[in-house]
Amino acid sequence: KFAERYRGLAQEYDPRAGEAAGLPPFHYGSHYSSAGAVLYYLLRLEPFTSEAIRLQGGRFDVADRLFDSIPETWRSCMSNMSDVKELIPEFYTLPDFLRNDAQLPLGTMQAGNALGDAHLPPWAASAEGFVELHRAALESEHVSEHLHLWIDLIFGCKQRGRAAAEALNVFYYLTYEGAVSLDTLGPQQREAVEAQILFFGQTPTQLLSRPHPRRRRREASGPQPQMFSRPDAVRPYAWPLRRLAGGGSGRPEAADPLEFIAVLPLEDRLLTISASGRLCLHKWFPLKPRSSPSCPFTFDPATAPIATLRAGASADDDARFRPARSYAVADGRWLLSGGHADCSVRCMLVLKPEVVVLGRHHADTVTAIHVTADGLSFATGSADTTAVLWALYGAGSSLPGGRASVVAAGAAAGGGGGTGGSSGGAGGTGGRMACPTPLRVLSGHRGPLQCLCLSTELGLLLTGAAPARGAPPAASPDAGREEAASVTLGPHECVAVWAVPNGRFVRSLPVHERAVAVAVAHASQRLLVATQRSVHVFSVSGRPLAVVSPDRGVGRIVPTIDGELALLSEGSALAVRRISDLQLLHRYDLEAGGAASGAPLRAFSLSAENHHAFAGTADGGLTIYANPVVGIQVLERLASELLNL
């Protein structure tokens, strides 16, 4: 049908006839990407609801013309020559657009059916299930093998000309860039053409004139290594870190459990901080097997700390650190710490501990820190009930009262590298000097913040707090608060979601006890919250999806990079749970002495590639979890990529 339309229009079109030339031939009279199609699909979500009503003169369109069913919309697009729509990104990311959660009065169809939630295909049990399966199909090997053909149609050699006609890919002429010179049109005609371009869609700029190459098959670059693809194959490797009494006496000290663990991949080092403030850098080569003892990596424990984060005598003693349990590593070089008496967040250059930069904007102790994946932004939570968004290296504008200062802190005992030395510039730091600059303050919690997670990928900040001090017991959970420009949360609204670009409060989640850990699974767009008694999973729009009450207390949550699994510290064990339903897949009990006594896990970390997990035991040791097969797969993949260069 589309080919017949094109041939008919081509016979009638004569570009030499001027105004009588007729319309340039096309296959499709409407465009695949338009504002109208977006409003059609997103009718049930604001601000698109208001835009759709405004477009129809202050009311909803006739019910029979509104989006009601995915199967019916599919059939219409496949059979109706005037119905051409692409699938918008929400089909792969946001199940909420399929539900009428706002109970909008969408009307009744001629057949007598009242419009509510959109009808799903028979193979989808829920809106979440539909989106997950749809996203899996998009990421499938079949789509990857044919992706270059889509690029040719949208951006490439088959967008225009004879190739486009042969591929049945010609649209109405006004959708093409440069199809008409607006400057040559009269005011009314120009306004009409601009309105058509704006609302009915426009073809993107042609980027390629040659066929796009086929994407290389994933097998050609090696299998995708997944540490927990077989949880039973993961093995623990225990390392008793050296603990000696001061003064070189050689006497064993009391247990000094680890409080923080982080990988520094650019330096081939593993950073650990103990409860007493000892900062150590251990040699770490994840792809270099070791024969004695036999393990699929090389780990050489440090013999002495490079710094000791000691307590200062007062809030004004900027020359020393105060031990803190809130740590993070930014940009692979800076150790961020909170818990200081002067309410600052401190940035210490890891390889040059005497270089310390202070950032101040809180009115009470910093209790939580989280750094973005690129290491350039971070968020802090405080006992003053606020969260602050920061730029590590400064920004164009900062908040009034925010300030950063550089101090020369005394290097630690046991290998510190001396005191003093100029730290007022970037010289000797191996890169840019940190200048923590506060960008935005988020306030609304009634109790001190306990944890937070900053996601630039999703543009949100998730904060967890304790209930307001002295508040009465919480009532039964109710729906989360939404869309407040300024907010004061209730005394038992302990978890909140904020929009990062403007700092606006988005909603609270129905969690009514102290949050001990929060996390964001970027790939699956899930929010995870742990309290003292339960673990919750929410959609990115705040819809509760799953809850479980572990038999051991949860201390921290780290999602895997594929968004499918989460690693949790539960008591003295590491637990692997499926994010979609929080089902327990495997539990790794630490084999050190502290684990046998049931002592809680103090610190754990997951490498950025998710090839190794690290856990600090209660007796001060370190256990590294690895899947030996994954190491082999990674090496094979690297070798394959080198051969294909």
C-alpha cells in the first residue's frame, strides 16, 4: 500500500511546474517521531496530561482516540496507512505510563469500555514485566545484529534519495531539514509551516552517506563476565592483615576491624581504613594469578599504614583528622571523609596524605557521603538533617557561605611522608586540586541523615534518615508524598527522592523507620532501601515492588552493574539477592574468627567491574571473594579484543 501511494504521487509530481507541481512523493503522511505521538502515549503522566488537555481546548480527546491498548495500537500501526508511531523510550524504562494511577477521567469508548490502565499483550503479566521484557528484547543479540540497518534508515544512507525510496522510508517533505526556505514565506504561511514541523515531527539531520558497519558479535570480544552468574562458584580468600602494637614491639594488638574498603584501579591499589583510623594501600592486581597462596589474583598486604586519621584536639584543629565512619573515594585520587568536629567534609590526596582540602556548609557533623560514578560530584548528609550536593573541582557558581580551604595536615605515623609542604596549588598532586564547592542544599527531613545515594544517571538523590527525635510511634504506611516545591517531611517519613538538576523534592517513600542503607540500581531503575528490620525495592517512580525481612540486620547494599542483583551485608555474611523480588540466591558467611561469633560485617565493597567483592571481618582481616572462571573469561576477552584491533 505504501509503495503504491509513493508511485501514484511520483507520477503526479512535476518539480518543473512550480506551484502546480503537486506534492513530492512519500510513503508516510505522518512522521514516526512527533509531539502528538508522545502525548498520545504519555497521556496518563504529568506534565503530558495537562499538555494533552490544553491541545484539545481544555478537555480530553474523544475516548476512542486515546491510548488504551498496546495490542490495538500495534494492529493500527501495522494496518492503518495514516498511523505511524515509533516506540518512545518509556516503553523500555517507565511502566508508570501504562497505569492510570492518578485516576484520570479519560471517558468511555463507544463499545462501553471505561478507559483506565492501558491493556497489555497477553505475554505481559504486569506493566513492570512488560517493560523488563521489552528492554531485554532491545538488548538482545538479534537487535544488535540488525542495529546498523536502523541507523541507515534514521541517520544514514537510506534516509533520503533513491535508497530511501527503495527502502520504503520516505516521509512527508516538510519533515526534512531544509525542505523549504522559511525566509521566503509570508508571515501566515511561515507560521503554519513552523507549527506543522513542531507538532508533526522532523527527520533528524543525515549524519552518514555510507552504510553503517554491522556491530561485532559479542562472542567475538569474549563472553560477558558475571561474578555471580554462578554464586556457588564464588570462592573466599582470607587475608589476616598485619596488626602490631606501636613502638615496634611486635606484640599483637586488639582487633582493629576495617571500616572502609575501596579499589583504586589507576594505582593498582586497594585502600582500607580501620576503626582506629589506619589508612593502608595494598598492592592489587586483579588479573594476575598468584601461585602461593593459590588464587586468581595478586594481593600484597601493606606492612604499615601510609596515614593515621587521628582525632583532633578541638573543632579548630585542622591539622589532624577525626576518625569517621563516612568515607568515599572521588576521582580515584581523593579520600573524602566526614564525622569531623568542625562539620566539614575533608578531601585528602590518597598518594600524598599531607594534602587536605576542607569543604564546609553543614551546621552539624557529616554522617554520609556518596560519590557519582565519574567521581566529579558528590553528596553529603548531616546530623543537621540536610543533604548538600557538591562539585569536587568547583563550579561556576556556589551557594552563599560555602567555602573550601586547603590545609597541610601532618602525615600519619608509620610511613606518612612528612609534614608541611605547600598544598596551596596543584603542584605535586598529579592532577587538579580539589575545591569542594556546595551547589545545592536539600532540606526537609526531620531527623539526622543516615545514608544517601546520588545517581547522575537517573538525575536523582535518594536520602535516608532517622525519625524525628522524640516523635511518637509511626502510623501505618500510606502513599508517598509527591511533587512539593518546598517540603517539610513528617516525623516518620524517613526516605526521600530529590531531583538533582534543580534540587526539587519529588516524593517520599513509604518507609517509616530509620533507614540504614539506600542504593540505586541504574540499569534496572530500582530504588533499594534497608531499615533495621526489612529491605524494600521501589520503582524509580516510588511504587513498592518487593519487601523482605532478613533474619540478620542489613548494613549496606551494593547493586551489580547489570541491575539484576544486589549484594547486601546481612549480619556477618554477604547475601546475594535478586532485585526484582529480593529472593535470596546465595549467602557467603565470612570464615574469619569474627564471623563465627556472629559479629556484624563492618565494611564491604564491590569492584567497579563486579569481578571481586571485599569484606572486612570483625577481627581486622580481609576476605576477597572471586569467581576463578571470571578471571579466565576476562583475560580471554582482552586477548580477543587485542587480536581484533
